[in-house]
Amino acid sequence: MKPSLVSALCLALSVGLLASSGWCQSPDAGSATVPSSESDSNLYEASKSPLLYRANLKVDLGDPQQNVDQSRVFAYQVEQTDPETLQISCEGSTLPNKNSRSLGYLHRDEFFRIGPLQLPIRRMARSTITANGKTIKAPYSSWLCGLPIDLGRIPFPELRTQTRWKVQMPVTVGYRIQYANFLQIIPVSTTEQPNRNPYGRPGAEQSPESVVMANVDYRRVESNDRTWIFESDWSIDAHQFDPSVDVQGEGKITYSPRERSVDSLSYSFRITVSKPNRTMTVPIRFSLERLTGDDLTAYQESRQAAIDRANKLKKERQAMENQLPDLDEREAILETFRNGTREQQDLLATKLRNDDGDPDPELAWAIYESLLQTYNPSYTGVQLVKQLDPDLEKSVTVLEKYRSSFDISLTGDRIAPDQPLQRQQLICYPKYSRWSVANFYGSVDEILVLITRERDPKYIAVKREDCRLPIDAFRDPALLDIASDAGESTGDN
């Protein structure tokens, strides 16, 4: 069986970073070394923790609408467990006042697929390394673009004190785990375990892949008491794949012996995929740069401001919770769901759900109507309606599905030319290849004016003949209120 192209690409792109992460052994014969005083010292220590870096990812996918240019700040906490061992943990966050272009989905091509093209904004799993950068344990790596490039420990490469050395190594993909419509490549290693992604599907395909050889040349191009600079060139020739793959890359690492940390690093790859009559090249660039000066100050001020905002919101939430009506204050509870703020209603719904009270159709209907006033009904509110009135379960379930686009099975009849409509009535309208719901506002001839149910609502005009009513299981308060009022006209508003 031929190796998969995705595996080849991910293997190829990982070469340089795998080498600098201590996965590969390089031959020592014939390599010049620096004085033993440098060789005996540890490269990394915990005294400067946390280390803050600006990370940048650029991927040229050949389309300005899909190209990636994304920046983050990675904060690395370093703990010294013993004189020879360090534990590294990392958290990604956004840069203050920085716009980044990125994709939350995949770039698809007949020959090439990677993703997701995102730098994480979250905590990454802790890893253990030696004080010279050799990986001891990395149970849950944070891969970059679905590739075996671990952002959680990338600024702690295993550097050598030799002036020049070469590495020829087999790079193996041990498992192929498919989820979220793309393949993530997981390397086989005694120090790493496959990332059990929460979106992974049980029983997803897992199969051994082939081995390709990577050639890496390392050079120590500068060495003084302030700076060590390492450069590297690597290549991978995978013409045995179909289509064939060729990877050329280069890297640069700037290390500070005084700070005992990496000041900056950069990697650049050009992946060329070829088939008869077609060749495609994808450049990928990734860099880390230590935050200093004004950039460091701006980041620290931004983080402190975020902490202050979070503390303020926590106090406001607590004050709001203290003002909620007690469970035996029925009229006050009904009034909150009829005229309270979204925050008050969500907090009260949580309080009522935890109480597990008796069925109450009147209260369930008040909550149901409040959910219709927002574009994104809360999960707790939906579950509370089901708990208080089983007769509303089907309707509130439909409302929950109406939060996002849906297929035609959740729509009802077409709207006839003489069909009377009521203001605020829910209408299904086509959006791209699926359907969405909006509130009816008015009509002009055969055009319906609708108000979208979004964070920022807007007016849209849709042909009446293109719209549909909601599915029969949905109960619309706008229609029920009119039907209950015998003196109210039912014509279009």
C-alpha cells in the first residue's frame, strides 16, 4: 500500500523541529566541539520563568482569502524539579491591539490538506525535559497545523555545543487519527503519546505509516559570551510517494548563554507536491521572538487589565446572584423572565434547574418566550423548559436547533401569496446551501423584510416564494398571542 500524501507532508514538515526536540541522535564522529567549560553547563534554567515569546505563523496557500498570518503570545512557565530536569508548561494568548488573519477550517486540495490553521489560545500540557533540552516526557503535545511540531516546548530545543554536526534520521508516523475532517499525524516516540483530542471519534482509522529519511545539517555560526547562533538546513526526498513530495527547509536559533534561554527562532519550509502535469508549492513560516521592552510592557499591562476585568465581572455576577428572587417568590421569578436582563435570566435559570422543582407550564412558557428574544438560547434555559413542561419539549428542541443553520427537514410549508404573517413571527429563509430563521418585520409586494437573529441583527429582504414556515412542531408565541386575542387583525403588518 502506498503511503498517504498527508503523512508524507506532515513527516516532511516536522523534520527540523523533531531534530531540535531531541528525537534524533546525530553522529559525533568527526565533529568539532567547543571548550569543556561550555559543554558542562546546562542550557536552560528556571530562574527567568516565565518566558514570554511572540509567535507568528504564516502559510501561503495561494489564495489571499485563505492565506494565514497569525500572531500569539506564548508564556512558558519553567520549574526546576532537580538540577538536571525541568518541567515546561505553556499558555497561548492574543497580542494586545493585534489583528491576525487565520482560518478555522481546512484548506482543501486534491493533493494537499493541512489544518486546523490556528495557534492555540489555551493552556498546553506540561512536558518534562533535561536542562539541555532533551525530551523526557511529553504526554499531550500541542501540534501546529495538525503537524508534529510541539508548541508546548519549542523554545527549548536540544542544542549541542559542537560547531557542526549532521543528522540522518528516519521520521515515522505511527498512527493516523482522523477527526474534524482532517488527518492529524502523530509521531511514534517513547517520550510522547498520541494526543487524545476530545473531538476524536471512537474507532477512527488507525494504521501504521511508512518511514522516510530526513537529512539535517547543523552549524554553530556564532559563539561568544552574549550569543550563540545555530543554523540548519534540512531536506526530505519522498519521490516514492504518489504524488511525490520534496521538502527544503532552513532554520535559525539564537540562544543567550547569559539568560540561559532562546532569544528567537525561525523555521521556513517549502513543500513541493508533484504529479504529472501539476506541481504545487506551499511555503510555511513559523517564528518565536522573546518579548522585551515596550512589547513586554504592553503585554503585561494588557494581561493585568484582563485580570482586572475578570475580577470586576465576577463581583458583578455575585452581586446579581444575591439580588435574584428566592425560589418561593413566584411572581418575582415570572417578572424576571418577562422583563429581566439576559444575564439575570441565565443566572435564575441555573438556580431553578438546580432546585429540580415540580412541573410548572406557566413558568416554562415564560422562560420559552424569553429564549425566543435572543439569537442564542442558553442550554440551561432549554433544559429547564423541558423539565418544567414536557409538552414544550419538541418546540424548545427545534428552537435550540434554530440557533445555527439547518437543513430543509426543519422547515414547514412554503409561504403562500395570501398567507397572513405577524410581526416577530419566525420565518425560515434560505442562506447559502442551508436554512436560517429570522423574525418577520413587514412586506412590500412579494418581498418579505426580515430581522436576522444574530449578535448584530440586520434587516434583509427575501422573496416570499423562497421562504418557509417553521416545522409544525414549533410553537410560535407571536401567532399564539394573536390567536388568543379575538379583536386583533391577522393581516401582514
